[in-house]
Amino acid sequence: MYIHIGNNRIISEKKIIGIFNTQTIIFSERNEWITSQISGDCKSVIIDENNHIKLSIVSPYTIMKRTTLDEKEFFWRNKDE
């Protein structure tokens, strides 16, 4: 299945490794290779199986709802966990 990630772009659900909230990623020093590519209006960072980064103005939660995965298959992490 393909997922619409915004800006008239789609990506195969099978190729997605992770969908991340931009606000979470920018606070990590380990992710400098990603943060250097993030623009001001970006809300989501999608990483595929080839480590290609796709940026989206759509919320990561909205993108995840568009997948065929069951919510039990998502990994959610809060700041304090």
C-alpha cells in the first residue's frame, strides 16, 4: 500500500522504517544528519529502508493513521519514558 505524505508525494508503506515528529528529532545531537535538512514548516521526518529522508508538512500522527498497520504495531514514546 502507498501512503500520501503530503505535497502530492506518496511512499510505499513497505519501505518505511520510521515516521518521526520533527520537534522530537531536533533535540537529539545524534540526529544532526537529519536536522540539517529540516525546514521551518516540516512536521514529520520519514526514513525509508535506504536511509533516504522524506520531509512532510503533515503531522506524523496523521501519516501513521493512513497506514494499514494496527495501532498495536506502533511504537510511541513520550519524553519521560
